[in-house]
Amino acid sequence: MAAPRNVTRASQHYVGDVKRQLRHGYGIYVYANSFFRYEGEWKDGKKHGHGKLLFRDGSYYEGEFVHGEITGSGLRYWAAQGNTYSGEFLDGELHGHGVMKYKDGGRYEGEFVFGTREGHGLLVDKDGQTYSGAFHHNKRHGDGQMTFQNGDHYEGNWVLDQRQGHGVLHCVDGTIYEGQWRNDVFSGQGTMIHCSGVIYDGPWINGRPADVAKKITISGEDIIEVVQGSPATFHVQLTKEDGEIAENENGRVLRISAGIKHSPSAKSQTTSILELIEDFEEKPFQTPFGYECISYPLSYISKEKPRQDNSHPSLMESSSAQQPPDQELLPETDNPSHRHDEYPKISIEDEDTSFPPPNKRVEMGQVSFEGVVFVPPPARFLHLLEYNDKTRKKTSGKLTGEKTEKMTVSQEKIEDSRSEIPSKERKGKKENLTVDNMTIARTGEYVVMVEDVTSPPFLGIALPTAFKLVRIVPEKNKGKK
């Protein structure tokens, strides 16, 4: 006896239109294992037209079918991954143009070839980073551009998800790199325009410049002699590890300053409260010469009016507000090989009018600070100058007890005048001091420093400060060793 028809229909059955005993038209079909279920259009016994294939785990496909295969435009949802694809299919595979939305928030829109990203597409990952360009086997490969999570933007070549070949990186801080890449880092010949204004054009290895400056060097003898009251020129070089000039670098900002030996023992028991406050505010710093220094003021003169670049914070430290408003041009000289003594001797009557030498940018690894002047000593430095003169046992620098007492009295008067006497009367007070002590810098030994004040530091590293000993000598000793 034949089994009833509804026994087989419990595991596999079809409900719908039939033509010539074949499923044809619209119908619902439940497969034998009941994991799949199809409802939609049929033709000659095969799924054909628009339909929906459902899976027991909640996944489904809805779209076009051709002769029983998922082909054409449709929507696919994977319940396990939470991903959704809308686009073109071929024989059940993602093939053609489509949009894949990932559960983590990522999104890809572009070309697929049999289930993989292949061709041109736009990928937005879960972190909001975007890539637009060529793909190969699901990876970024070929020409493309990407905007990273931090705002940096790259445009150039890719190889298997890594930047490789030629490319340009625009960083959010304004830094630009153009050149060769390897394994996702700068490698090969390239040019970086740093946000600080530094430009490096040369070879790179593993993301770092190969010929970058490592050291600041002040040219000249171990001790540079400067004639008292005359301006000096300091030539500075940036050198590499091998000692060669770093000609691949331009734009690093350098500042020149000076110091004088700090001698705490020179302070007397009668030190004023004002002096103690000044000493507290001015911290000594270590030098490579075995002793500490405190800052000593510098000024400068030029045959040209100061040209101040205020476009960058590291250059604004010597701003126009610090410069004298009516600085006159020094007369031109007919002698092309002019000497320092062609500049006038410097005598600053009011220290408040002095201004420091401006910061300068390096060109091809070199820069010169011209017209640098050691200003007359402010009153708070006189005790150090006296003490240093005595410890060096130079008869020309010694002071008699009577003269020292007069100087101390004059000093105290100056300090008192700053708080009690109007600024117009300061000049009269200073005229009571000796010319040697107050109108030009004292003879003796000083320290000159050149610092890397590039801001922000180039590639996060500032060069170590360079130091040089300077001896100020009387004009009559000029040229003598």
C-alpha cells in the first residue's frame, strides 16, 4: 500500500503554482533538512525571478534568482557575523558592485570578484578611517588615498595593505612628507616639510632621516676672543654623526645666549632682599666646563634694520616689541672686507632698551649670528664680575677696597632707584658709576650658548645645546694671543 502524500511533506514540501507538474509561478518550498526555505518565483521547476531564501539561523538572501542560482541584484544578511551586503551576485557569490556593512560599524562600497574585494572601492573601518582606491584579494593594493583616525591623509601606492612606493602624507599638524615608502614607513629618498618649518630633503631608513643633524657646533678656537665693546659674529653649523655638515636640513630655529660663571660664595652677608629674589628667579645652569653659569644679557646691532619673522612661536621670542622703535641703519662701508672695529663701540645707557639677538633659521645646515654684543653689566652682575676677576688674580681686574665700597654703594642706589625714582632719573644715577664698569662689558671669560628652540622639535627631538668659551679682551690687546 502506498504511503500517504502528507508523510513526505512533513520534511519536504512545496506549496504554490505548478505548470506541467513543475513548480512554476509563485510558491513556497521547504527543503528536506528544513534548514533552508524558499519563497518566491519559479520557472520550469527552478527558482527564477525575485525570491527570498531563508536559513534556520536567521540568515537570508532576498533578490534575483536565475535558473536556480543567486544571480543578479540582491540583499544578503549573515546572522552569525551581523554583516549585510547589498549589490550584485553571480552564482551565489558577491560579484560586481556592492555595499558591505559590517557589524562593527565598518563599510565597504566598491567592486567584488567572487566574494573578495577586488578593483576600486571605498572602505570605512570601525574607527572612521577611510580608504579610497584599488583593492586586490581584499587588501589595499595599487593607487589609493587614506584618511587616518588622527586626521592624517596619505595618497600614493599600496602593496598588500601597506604603503609602499611613492606617496604623499599630509599630517594634521601641517607636516608634509613626499617620497618613497617601504613596509608602511618612510624609506628611500624623500622630503619632509615639518610643521615647525624645518625642511629635510634626503634619504630615510625605517621611518627616520638618515642624514639628519645630531649636533650643534660653534665654529672657531676653543676660546674665542672678542674686543671689548665690539660686536662679534658667531658661525654655527649643524653636523651629522660623521661630523659632516647636515646640508640636507633647512629651517631649524636656533637661539644664541650667554652666561657668566656663577659664584655663590661671592655673596656678602649684606646681600639685599632684591638680589636674593633675583638669584632665586635666575637658576644656574651647568656647562661642560666644570662650573655653573647664570644668564648674561646679549644685544646685537646690524647694518640692516632687524627683520623679525613672527610667523612661528619659536621666532616670536625676539619679537618686535623688544626691538628699539627707531633703530638707525649703520652707514655702509666702501671696504668689502670690513672688520668688527668698523662698528661703533657699544654703550647702552639704559639696560631696559637692550634687546636680544633674534632667533635664526638654519640654511643648508649653517647659520651666522652677526653683530652680537655683550651689553654693559647690569648692577646685579657686578659682584660676580668682581669675584671672578679676583679669583683669576689679574691685576688689571682688581679693585681697591675703597673703590669696591663706592661700587657697592652705587649698586644699592641703583637698586633703590628702580622702585623709588622715576625712570627719567635712572640715567643720572648710572652716570655716577665708573665708565669701565657700566658703559661697556667687562673684560673676562663668558660662555656663549646656541640652543635648538625649534617648536615643536623636529621629529620630537631637540638638538643638544652647544657651548663656547668667549674671552672679552681690551682693545689694546686685540690680535695678541
